[in-house]
Amino acid sequence: MSLPVLEARGITKRFAGVTALDGVDFNARAGEVHALMGENGAGKSTLIKVLTGAYARDEGTVRVGGEPIAPRCTGDAEAAGIATVYQEVNLIPDLSVAENIGLGRQPLRWGCIHWRAVRDRARRALARLGLTLDVDQPLSTCSIAVQQLVAVARALDVSARVLILDEPTSSLDEREVGELFAVIRRLRADGMAIVLVTHFLDQVYAISDRITVLRNGRLVGEFAAADLPRLELVSHMLGRPCDELPAAGRAAASLPPPGAPLLAVRDFGRKNVLRPLDLHVHAGEVLGLAGLLGSGRTELARLLFGIDRPDCGEMKVAGHLTKIRSPGASLRLRFGFTPEDRKTQALLPNLSVRENLIVALQVRRGLWRRVPRAEQDQLTARFIQALGIKASGPEQAIKHLSGGNQQKVLLARWLATEPRLLILDEPTRGIDVGAQADLERLLAELRAQGLALIFISSEISELVRNSQRIIVLRDHAKVAELAGGEVEESTVMRAIADEGGAPPPHG
Amino acid sequence: MKARLPQQQIPVAASLAVLLLLYGGGCALFPHFGSLRVLINLFGDNAFLGIAAVGTTFVILSGGIDLSVGSVVAFTGILVARLVAQGVAPPAALAIALLLGALFGGLMGLLIQAFDLPPFLVTLGGMFLARGLGFMVHAESIAITHPFYDGFIAQTLAIRVSSRLSIPFTAVCLVAVVAGATALARWTPFGRNVYALGSNEASARLMGLPVARTKVGVYALAGFLSALGGCVATFYMQSGNPASFVGLELDAIAAAVIGGTILRGGVGFIPGTLVGVLILGLIQTLITFQGDLNTWWTRIIIGALLFLFILLQEMISRFARRS
Amino acid sequence: SQVGAESGWRTANTSSIKAEAAKRQVTLRFSDAQQKQENQIKALRSFVAQGVDVIAFSPVVETGWEPVLREIKQAGIPVVLTDRAVAVSDPGLFATFIGSDFVEEGRRAGRWLAQKTGGKAVIAELVGTPGSAPAIDRKKGFEEILGAHPEMKIVLSQSGDFTRAKGKEVMEAFLKSPQGRQVTALFAHNDDMALGAIQAIEEAGLKPGQDIIIVSIDGVRDAFVAMAAGKLNCSVECNPLIGPQLFDLAAAVAAGQPVPHRVPVAEGVYDQSQAAAALPNRQY
Amino acid sequence: MGSWIHLVFWLLFAAGLWAARGRTVFWPLLALGLLLLFNELFTPGFFALEVRGGHLYGTRIDILNEGAKIMLLGLGLTLVIATGGVDLSVGATMAIAGAVAAQALVAAHLSPGLAILAALVAAALAGAWNGLLVAVLRIPPIVATLILMVAGRGIAQLITGGQIITFADPVLGYLGNGWFLGLPFTLTVVLLAFGLTALLTRRTALGLFIEAIGESETASRYTGLPARTVKFFVYVFSGVCAGVAGLIAAGNIHSADANHAGLYLELDAIIAAVVGGTSLAGGRFYLAGALVGALLMQTLTTTLYALNVSADVATVPKALVILAACLLQSPQFRARLTRRKSPGAA
Ligand SMILES: Nc1ncnc2c1ncn2[C@@H]1O[C@H](COP(=O)(O)OP(=O)(O)OP(=O)(O)O)[C@@H](O)[C@H]1O
Ligand SMILES: Nc1ncnc2c1ncn2[C@@H]1O[C@H](COP(=O)(O)OP(=O)(O)OP(=O)(O)O)[C@@H](O)[C@H]1O
Ligand SMILES: [Mg+2]
Ligand SMILES: [Mg+2]
């Protein structure tokens, strides 16, 4: 076994009211991929931020190549040879893609930034991930998945000894995950130490050599991946023995309920955004939206929820012709929508878990009928319990929650409004296995209660597991609609990949 | 391949279009409006505002705000005047003033950075402080009479156009500062870090950028440019007055915003600020050429024109974005 | 180019000039500087660009006119200063100056107070806007007179910004300070501040005009009302109605006729005995 | 009798501090306490309090009375700032309200009630104009309200014809100058306004909506929140607050001074709101903090008069107090203070 390049001993980190890390040891060895696992809020991201100096540690030592380091900012860590991709995209949305990759280490010529070199380098870094984009476009115009890849490209662009990736794959589709893993394998072969955080067990086993499990800020243990069966890993993470997760009840088996659909649109689209399409969803049904990155799933969801306005087509809700002009109108129709970019489109960072949770319900009740405090507290307590949200209390600011727990609060925000239709754009992004199973169970329950769901996910297996029907989008147009027996991973994949020869959409 | 961020340049282009439109309108309406002298005046008269506004633009780009501009300009003026009156050589006096300006700005930046204080309040404190210090330097205005000013700056450095008309040195300073600042913002790591800081400070920190240094640097730069604006104002008026330039900071902010800089930071273009300054100056010129407005109508018309400008800019931007 | 419209006095000054221009059918390019020197300089330079025949302006402050006046001279346009003077190295930069003498106004106020109180007074002073010419000069003139009367002392002095509200607020604070309780006289740099202070004095349960002798400057209409009511003791006139005189001068200057370099304005000192009689004639 | 009043005052103040411990308003309150303590020790006559003409009379009472305008503006601005905006036009709006009321009385001979109504309607319209620019046309607030800051004073002067309009109306005079229960009536107005605002924001969902918009307008809109309407309302509210302040300012001196009423007061009010704990970036807001902040500003102004500090340099101590107040609020600064004090203890 090679010596650790990165060696952390007895790391402790406390926040006001919580001990996020409690005496954790962690090693990363050259030529190995080391997976860091744990439930939402276990302390993975915190450990990484301590290692890179984004947080000051309270106790413990960190050594790189035997030398103790005490990085006071992430720049120090980078100088010591640690390159990092943080959870949630942490880049500069207003600057161009090229610049985001080059920022802080721009090549100079005559004391000035050599822009051509910056762009070339960015293109090369992206090419390593199999990505070609216009590097001059502002980052904010890229989808969240592309942003995630840009962040990875930025980290790859430094010659580091340790590469840390905190949930780099949460919004990537399979092809991109494949590209990324190929790069990681190459780096591993070159002798780099790689730390990977992800909630996808398949991915963990596909690539890691070693697994460290954290639970509630404590170290559970370090294992060789080959010696750790899946089930055991999960039970280490959860701290209790468990049955195989997720409970794969195939949703497609049940028949779509009869009667008029809850929501039906016809010739529905918007110029330059979405080619007109038909779509319907019944109460008690999950409609999956499949497609590659940028295929237009998010656009469709935004149009359906009234964030953007369609410029053609008609919409019927429960058989009545309706026009949705704003999210507020959708809310009154008892629709709900969790956007994929929760950081900028959903979170109210400094407000408490309670306030984040009841805000949609409050909007539905209107300005004057304030949700009584007792009801707020009771709702919050109920959802914290039901979804297993880890927070120091209902009054904790949501920005201090771990990523996965934030996502659960945002889901609870809509569930609290008792919606008829819920549009979920990548809801499982960053949610741990346990919670993912809980979520899937929840979806099934909601569906049983007569809720209609539109479910967007880049993970096809998840989509297939949970949907009765799947609509496949490509290049901002509907290319296929699969129902019943067609809801199969292979069929979906083929529909996504098929060039031109897709069956004509029926609907 | 050329660099282009078309979406973000639209407001600047819109402002420029509005500026040209208004200038054309003025020429059509009033005799003499199109004369070269008016154009030169436009640059020369607004030089100190323009230079200070460039500093403000940097601060806004970094996600902050600087309210101390007017006071620092006034303070610099009275300091230089006092020093010159006491026999200090003008170049030395100017250098001292510039240094103090940078120091003053840097100090505010340090407070903002080290204690995470709101820039609005700290620079507001700076505004009061500099104003009071100006009165402490000398409570009344002082004229500067020195051959360096009368001869060198006013005569030698001015560019003669004809026997009766010359481009004042102040205008030259303005153009030079805008050019230099544009380069600084576009071509240096410092400049890019300012954008990054303003766009998302937390990300900038995680990306390992020197956030603290950049933040302090930005306020120091703004202080320096305010002081430079003050120096240019002394060229312009050959005097210093501690009570002058009240509210200049608002004009500077308005110029930056009209020029396309977004107040929450991270987006903006330095030449846009020049356009903003020229627009403000043009509004004033139009009003003097109109020549029959009393105080209140002057105010109302300035407000109305400002509104019109912003509305037009919005409309042009939206239209350009759609097509 | 006018300073602004910061007071009724200034507004009267403006209307007098505008009315006269209309009467004589002279084209007047009027510009308001919003009390900022830089605006005024811009306006002057724009006048040059417009090629006017005569430029008249009331400078916001005394200094800082050298470059622009030189430019105007180069363009061959004569300059008439109104109301306030400028400090320039070469008096040839302007043709003439018509206006009140602020220092003299301060002296008049001082003289009147010395006479009224027999040279014995504990004085509070409400100063104008810091740094403004009238505030500086009126204080100077007033203190000049006090120099000759050792038993007249200023014990409190604060800026009331030439406004009623500030005048009142500052006077309230004065009256509560230990020195304020001994004050027997008040000198306000303009009537508005005095009018504000009168209210503060009344609210403190004292009688303005009796318990505290009040002298101020300007002679606006409301001051005459207050004098007639016995609340204000004296107002030194500062006459804004200079329109006719100004246009006489401008015409002479434009025609190249010689004019005196300094033209005073006819002004008086009014106290309670004249107030009621003069009130109906006040135009501002 | 002086000494027991001091004792009662300080006991009350200490009780207030104790009640506020752990809350955001604690720090501005502490700053106010320190400033008052300074006055107690160094400013002669500052703490004298007596009964004159059937009401209390003293510097502290003046502070409450003169500070009323900043407190009212501060209330409105707190809500505006909480949505992530700012309103620079409140000073000009004060001038408009005063001018309208005065002309309604003097030129139009309306009854005082109607005059007040007219003034408030004018102020609300001014606020609505700002709201229109910010919420509907989406112009950045600082520029949008700058327009009215410049033009509004012009409008007020247009109304008064550039003259100071003096009136003798007792009702309006009472508003600016009257006494109620031995205290300035303005204090009653402020408390009423505060109570109403608190009720409006905390008993309805308005407070939550405002804070949500300030936190993230995008997220709020995606949640279906009527962001534009709320923002519009907030500017109207700020306008009305400024209107009431303008009426008080005019009533106080029995005249409308379009040129000076409320001049630069917007700055004091913004400082009050921010010192009170509301962040200019938007989000959480603290109404009581704004009141304390306003009192802090007014105490400072009055102190400088009482100490006879020359107005030229009076801005220096003002700067220092503002900096001290925001340092006190900074957790980093407090951490540094305590760390330095207790290296042995830790
Ligand atoms: N700045 C902070 N202030 C207070 N508490 C915090 C802060 N950052 C993290 N925490 C807490 O520390 C704990 C660990 O969070 P962390 O983000 O490390 O979890 P994680 O393992 O990365 O979870 P996830 O899989 O959801 O990303 C959580 O309970 C979280 O609430
Ligand atoms: N709120 C938004 N504003 C501007 N552009 C957006 C917004 N949301 C998405 N886009 C852009 O629309 C394009 C289409 O991507 P979209 O998100 O619709 O695809 P998708 O199928 O949902 O894929 P994914 O979400 O996995 O990227 C992307 O370039 C994305 O950046
Ligand atoms: Mg995490
Ligand atoms: Mg998407």
C-alpha cells in the first residue's frame, strides 16, 4: 500500500450548535480513487472544506506529502497541490466559460492577460472531458450540468497531487459520467490521488479503490472497495442493517387511471425554446421526462409552470381550458415545481428551515391569511420527521444545511401545499441513498393519493423505476412517448440516441 | 476569434445610442450646440466626475459601493490648495493628495474586509470623515495661484485647436484614465478578480482567488481615483473648497449604472461609465442651452430626462435581446 | 447664472431679474446652478459657446473662477458679478460687481445690537451654511463690532444652515445648555433661522424679543410680520431687487461705456418701530 | 429630583437592554446607551428634565421629538431595504407633502383634515411612482429613486413657487409641535406607525414575503410569490411614511420650506435602518432596530449642538459613531475583542 499523499488526523469542526466533524481521520493515496460516503449531512462537504482551507478547522492536523499544512484559504491548498470541485457549482456566473477555467492563473504576456492562451487552455481542458462549447459564452447561459463539468475542467487544469470531487456527477447524464470517469482513471494511472463524493452506489463501485464512511460527523471506517459489499456499505452509512435499496417497485406496471387527464397541453411551445408538443398527465400518474443535457426538459417544465410563457398551444386543466400566466397562477391551480438549480432559484438562504418550508403554502393562502405560527411549527416538525431532514432545529438558516437536506426542505415546501400536480426537476440531485429510497417511496405514496407528477431526471434507471409513461426530448422537441411495456431502460436509451428514426410521437 | 459577451454589452450599446440620439437632438434644436467647443466642454467640464465615476465603477463591479467620492474630491482640493498656499511645490502636493486618497480608500476597504462590514455604512462614514477633515484643513475656500497651475497646466498641457479654443488638460486626463482603467479591468488578473468578487464572493473565495487583497485594492483604487478627480478639479477651478462637490457620489453611481454597470456587481464595462458621464453632462448642457428654466423646472427636467434615458436604454436593451 | 433657489430671498432676486429682462425685451439665458460651483462653471462655459453679449452671475463661492473668467475674457465677453464678489488675481477679469456687502451687513447688525443693549449682551449666534460667503462675511462683520464692545460676547455659535427647521432645532439645544440659560441676545445670519429660533424660544416659555433680543439679516416679509408682532427686534435689509440696476449696468458694459467697478445696492436697517409701516410694501 | 429621574431612566434602559439580549436590536441599543452615557458624563445640562407648561421639557425630549422624522422614514426604508432596494427620494417626498399641505391650507383654504389627506395622497403617489419604476419597469432602485430625489424637490418648489409658505393652522401645528400625555405628540405618531407596521408585517404574511424577496427574488417568483406587487406596495408605504414625516416637519415650524425640508434626511434614515440590523442586501428586517438607529443618529446630532461642536467638523464625530456602531454589530470584531480580553480565561 502506498503512503498517503494527503493525511488528515483527528479533524474536528464545530459550527454554532453543531459538531459537523468529530475527530475524523482521512487518507488519500497516490494512484487510488477514494470514495467518501455518508448520508446527507454526514459531514463530507465539511471535511473537504476543512482540507482545502475553506473552513478553519478547530482541531486536527493535515499533511500533504508528509508536510503539515494549515491552509487559510483555498488558494493555499491549491498551492500545496490540492485541486477541488466543491458541491454546488462554485464558479462565477457572469464571466465566460474560458475565464472561469482560467481565473486566478491566467497566462500573462507583457504583463497583460493573454486571452487567446486562456481560451485555448480552456478548450483543451474541456476537450479532456469530451466537451466542446463556445468558451466565450457567459457561464450563466450554460445548463447546470455543463457548469458542473466546467468546474471539473477547472480543477483538472491545475497540476495537482490530490483531486477532490464533491458530487461532481449529480446532474450529469450517463455519457458524461462515462467521460469523467475515463479521465479519472487516466489521472489515477498517472499517480494522482483522487477523492470522490457521490451518492450513486453504482458509480462508487465502478471506480473507487477505497471507501471511507462518515456518519453524523464521525468516522465509521475505511474499507477497501472490493471487500465491502454494497449492503454493508449502506448499513454503515445508515447506522442500521437495511434491506436492499432502493425498493424497486416497478411503477410502470400499474395502469394509468381512466378519465380526463389532470393536465393536458396541445401544440404547446415557444419559439427558439421548445418545439410545439402534446403532453398529458393524469392524477395518480408519474410522467417521466427523459433526454440528454440541454434537450429542453427544464424549458418544458418552466413553460408548464408559467415561469416562461408559451407562445402557442392550449392548456387544459381537469378538462377546463386554462391559461397559466405566472407561477402564482399555477400555485392557485395547486401545481408545484422544484427547479433544478436550487441555489439560485429556490433557496431563501438566510431564512430558516421553517420559513423556507411554509412559504409556498403561505403564498397560496394569500397575504392576509397568515399561516398561524402553531401550524407552521407543526408542519415543519412533521416534514422534518417524515423526510428525515437533518437540521439543528426548525429555526436554523437553510444555508447551513447540507445540500441534500436543503433539497428535502424544498420538496417539503411543495408538499405542504397539498398539490395536485408536482413538477420535479432533478429532485434526487445530491440526495443520499436512504433519502432517495424514502423519496421514491414518497412519490409512490403521493401517486397513490392521486397526485400527478412530472418527473425529470438524468438517471434513466430512476426514471424507469418511477414513471408510468416517459416522454423523450431531444433538441428541444418531443421525439418519443413510451408507455406500459416500453418503459424500459434500453428503449429509453434508444429513443434518446436514435437519429431521426424515432417513432412518431403519439399523444 | 474575438472576445464577445454580447448579452452583457447591450446596455452599454443602448446607452451609447441614446447619447448620440440626444446629441443629435440638441444640435437640431439649438444653434451652436453642434460646435466643437460644446463637445470639448463636455469632456473638460465633466472630467473630475468621470474620473471619480471610474473608481466608483470598480467598486460597484466588486459588489460594493463607495459613497465617500464627493467628500474625498473636496478634501483633495482643499488639501492641495492649502499645501500650495504654504509653499509646497504643486507636483508634490498632488502626489501627497493622491497617496492620501489611496490610503483613505484602502483603510475603508480594510474595515469592510476584515470585519465584514456593510460597504454602504463604512463609506458613508468615510464620506462624513473626509468632509470634516476637509474643513479641518481649511474652513474656507482657497485660491491656487502658482505658475505651475496658471502656466504649465492651463497653457502648456492644453492642446490648442485654434487661437480661441483649446482642449483642456482635464479632458486629456479623463480620456487617459478611462483608457487605463479599461485595460486594468480587461487585461489584468486584478481586474478579473474584481469581476469575480462582485459576481459571487463565496465562489471567488472557494476558487482560491485573493478576495481580501482584491477587496482592499478596489477601495484603495477608488480612493486614488477620487483623489485624482480632486486634483483634476483643482486644475479646473484653480482653487479648493471644503464645502464643494456634495452629492457627487450619486452622480458617479448614476453614471456607472446608466453606463451598464449592474449594481449588484460582476457585470459592467468601464467605457460605459464614460458614456454615462457624458449623458449626465449632456442633460445639463441641454438645460443651459434651453436657458429659461428656474430652479424647480431645472430639477424636474433633469429628473424627467434621466427617466427618459433609462427608459430608452431599457427599451433598446430589451429589443436587442429579443432579436 | 443664478446660484439656486435656496431661499425666498433668492427667488425674489431671480424674479426681479427675469421681470426686468422681459420689460426691456432682452433675451435672457437663465441658468440655475443648484448651489453647485461646478454647475455654474459649466453654465458659464456654455454661455461662451452660445456666444452671448454679456454674462452676469452670482458666484456660489468666492474662489475658483480664475480659469473660466480668463476663458470668457479670451472670448471677449464682459462679465457682471451680482450679489457676491469673487477673489481673482486680476480685477480686470470682470467688468463690475453689483450687490450687497455681507461684511457691512454683519457690522450693521452688530452696531444695532450694541446700541440696543448698551454694549452688554450674552449672545448666541446662528451661523449660515458652513463655508458659504454670507455666513463667513456676516460673522466677520459682526465680530468686528464686538471687538469694540468687550462686554458683548458670543457664548454659543452653531450652524442653522440658513433654514427655519435647523434654526429651531439648534436653538432648542442652545436653550438647554448651561450657557444657553444666560443668553440675552441672538444674532441669526438670516431671517429664516431667526423665525425658527423664535418658535423654539416660545416653546421654552420665554418671550422672544423681550427675554432675548433678536437681530437677523435679509428683511424678508415674514420677518416684518414677526417684528410687527414684537417677536423679532431688528432685521438688516439685504435687497434682492437688483434687476433694474443690473440691466442698466449690463447695457452700459455691452456698449463699452465705463462703469464703476463696485456698485452698491440701496439697503436699510429695520426695527420694530418701522416694521408695521413697511410691511405692506415688502415684495419678498 | 434630578437624580431619581436619572436612576429610573437608566434602570429602564438597562431593563430594555436585558430584554433585547441575544437579539439583533441589542447592539444598536448598546451603542445608544454608550452615547447617552457619554452625554451623562460630559455634556452639561443634557440630562436635565423638568416639567414646563404642563409637559416634560429637556434635551431627551427634544431628541424624541426631532428624531421622529428619521424614525418614520426609517420604518419605511427598512421595508424597502429588506426587499433589496433603497429609496433615496424620501427627503424630497417630505418636501412635497409639506408643500401640498401648506398650499392646501393657504392657497386653497381647505380644512386641515383635507390638507393632511391631500399631502398623504401626494406622498403615496410619489411612492407609487418609485414603485412603478422599480417593480414594473425594473429600473435599479438607486437610480429609480434618484430621479424623484432630484425632481421631487423641484415639484415641491413648483407647488410653493419657491417661497416658504407660512401657515398658522393649529391642527398641523399640533402634529409637529403638540403635546400628548406630557410627551411630544410626534412620539405618539411614531409609536402608532411602528405598531401598525409591525402588525402589518408580522400579523400578515407581508413580512415573510418581503424577506423572501430580499433573499432571492428569483426564488420568490418561482414560488408564486407576487414579488412585483409587494415591491410596489413597499415603495408606496415608504412614500406615505415620508409624507407623515413631511407633515411633522412642516407642522414643527408652521411653514413649508420646499428647498430644505428633509434635505439629506434620507441618508440619516438609511443609516438608522442599517445600524438597526437590516442588511442593504435585503432579507431580514428589524423595525425596532430602525427606531433605535434613528434615535442614535438624532442623539448624536443633538449632542454635537449641545457640545457646541462647530458644524464644519461635526461630520467627523458622526463618522466615528457610525463606524463604531457598525463595528459593534460585526461578529468578527466582537470575536476579536473578546479574544484579546480573555486569552487567559480560554
Ligand atoms: N456553515 C455552517 N454553519 C452551520 N452548520 C453547518 C455549516 N455547514 C455545514 N453545517 C452542518 O454540518 C453538517 C454537515 O454538513 P455537510 O455539508 O458536510 O454534509 P454532507 O455530508 O456534505 O451532506 P450532503 O450529502 O447533503 O452534501 C450538517 O448538519 C450541516 O447542517
Ligand atoms: N432559467 C434559465 N434561464 C436561461 N436559460 C436557461 C434557464 N434554464 C435553462 N436554460 C438553458 O436552456 C438550455 C436547455 O437546457 P435545459 O435545462 O432545458 O435542458 P434539460 O433537458 O433540462 O437538461 P439539463 O437540465 O439536464 O441540463 C440550457 O442551455 C440552459 O442553460
Ligand atoms: Mg455535501
Ligand atoms: Mg434541466
